Amino acid sequence: MDADLAIDLFCISVTVNLCTALFFAWRGLADWLIRRFSEEPDGTWRRLLFVLQDEKPWFLARFLLILVQSTVLCWAGVALLLQGEVLQKPFLGLAASGRVCFAINIGCYMYVLVQDALLQRHLSNYYITFMHHLVAAVVYLVFLEFRQNALGGTVGLFFAGAAPFFETSHLLKELHVETHRPAHGTSSIFSGLSALVFRVLLPAGFVAYSYVVASPFTMDILVMSCYFLSLVFFGMLNVWFVYSAVDSLRAHYRAKSAWTYMRPLQSGEPHGLVVRQVQAKRPATLAFTTKRNDLNFLPPCSNINLASNSPTTRNVTNAKDYHKIDIAAFFNTFGASPQSLECQSPSPQDSTAPGASTPGPNEAPVSQEQNHSLPSPITCETEPALPSDIEAH
């Protein structure tokens, strides 16, 4: 095996293992610190962090690890630019220090790929970040293997400089901080500025400089393909990052404007208005306003005269005249004794039963057989029931 390849694999392996160890170390440290200081007075933020650590113990460890990775990669990019060799040969030639930095970047991307795959149901925009990390790891592997495109790979190290600010916005959302709070506005401003500087202006400037110094067509065909692929892919993705930060800032200002006019008035002079409590000079009176035709409050009336002159206060009770039930008819429906009730059935000879009507012109007359088949009504003659009979039944 080539010695340079062994060193590259060793750097990638050490980076992955170190990131794993730092994740669990940050998780234990964050858990201890938050439980240690969560009970102190004026600890609103600490209590929110305590709840977040209790619900999602991986979040703060991941946030701190991304902060460490971004710091290391940005300083590695600055160190490579200060050497001067990258600026002199932007497309050909990659020193040993550059290979180590590229290997560290590949190790970070490989670790983040596995970590985000395990936590994908908790992460928003997972597939976008997954494609970003996957394409970045592949193109850096090609650059590292062919030892070419030194300046392009160095500029790619600065992409990590905007990650902590976007993760801070994500942290505020997880802490359930309202969008109109100044913390959201500050985080959105820094996210937009960092994305604009590290992902748009700085790469565009160095790409233009590399075209002035040398030609990208001097690289191998595979490296050149990955180079132009990275230009198109990361160019669109970086513009999306800037747009996301600007849209978050607009949402903050909209929420702030809405909160300014929607928050409840308090005593004093809120928004230039003086709120005073004045005692009423006369007692309140009951009044009805005709907002809708509510018939429940109308007085009981017939269908002859709807204009009743009864007072309104009498209608509030909504009293209804219920019909009295004849006690004899009530017991007759449940089968009372024949001593109190006498029921007779009309004879079949009676052709006209109570309630019967003559057939119309379009109706056929009912025959005698059909008339016998119909149930005949029962005529009851009730006698006044004695109290003893009622008690007996």
C-alpha cells in the first residue's frame, strides 16, 4: 500500500473516532452541567436547556460537536491559504498538509452522514443535508486521490463556517423560543451573513482568481468532472442557504410586527394609549338587541296576532303551556282494569270509521273485504277513576 494512502486512511479513521468520542463526551458534560445549574434562580434558559436535554439528549452534544468541527475546518483552510502554495498552483499539486486537511474534512463528513442517518426522524431538511454531505465526501475523495484542485478543496473547508449559525437557529426552535424574540432575529442575521460570506462571496472570489492564474482543463478528466459538478451543485445549494436565512429573517419581522399589535393592553400607557378604569355612574340595565331572530324569547302567541304587548322581562323565563294528560287515557294505554275503563270496538257494519274520508276522484273505493282487513279503531268511554282504583293500579 502507498504510504500517502495509508496516511490518508489513518487521518480519516482518527477523525471519525475522535468525533465519536467527542460526541459522547459532550453529551455527558452537557447533562452534568445542565442538571447542576438548572435549579438556580433566574435560570429560564437553563430550565429550557434542561427540558431539551431530558427530551433529546443528543441535541446539545451534536450542536457542540458541529461547533468544534466548524472551528477546526475553518482554521485549517486559513492555514492552507497562508502557506501560499495553494494560491500559486490552484489546480495542480497538493502538499502533505493539504492532504491531511482534506482527509480530516472527509472524516467529518463521513461521521455526520452516519450520525444524521441515525437521527433522521428528528432532523428537518435531512435529505438536503444528506445529499450535501454525500457529494462533498465523494468529490473530496477524488481530489485527495489525484492530488489536484487544491484551491477548490481549500475553499470548500470554509463552508463549515456557516453551520454553527444555522444550528443556533435550530436550537432556538427546539427551545420553543417565539419567532418575534430578538434572539431569532439576531440568529437569522448572522446566518444570512455567514452564508453570504462563506458560501457565496468567498468561493466566487477564489474561483475567479483561480481562472486568472491557471486553467482548470489541466486537471484529469475525473477531477475536472467532479470540479464542475461541485461548482453547479454547491452553487445552487449555497444560494438556497442564503435564501433560507433571508426567509427566516422575514418571518421574524412579520412575527414581531404582529406581536406589537396583538399583545394585550395593560394598565399604564401602552402604545401611547392611556387606559383608565372609570366607575359607571348608573347601574347596568338589562337590554336585548335584535342581532338574530331568536324565537325562544318571543311570548307565547297564536298564529293570528304575532304582535304581543307583553313585557320583555316576562319572556326571559320562556314558559310554555304544557298539555295535561288524562289519567284514565294514560292507564288505558298500559292496559288498565275493566272496572275503571270500558272500551268498545265498532261493528263491521259501520262503513264510515272515525277519521275515514270519501275516496277522491283518482282513488279506488275500498271494498268490503279490504275494509274488514283494516284495523278498526277502538272507542273508549272512560269513567272517572276513584282514588282507590288509581292506587290499586
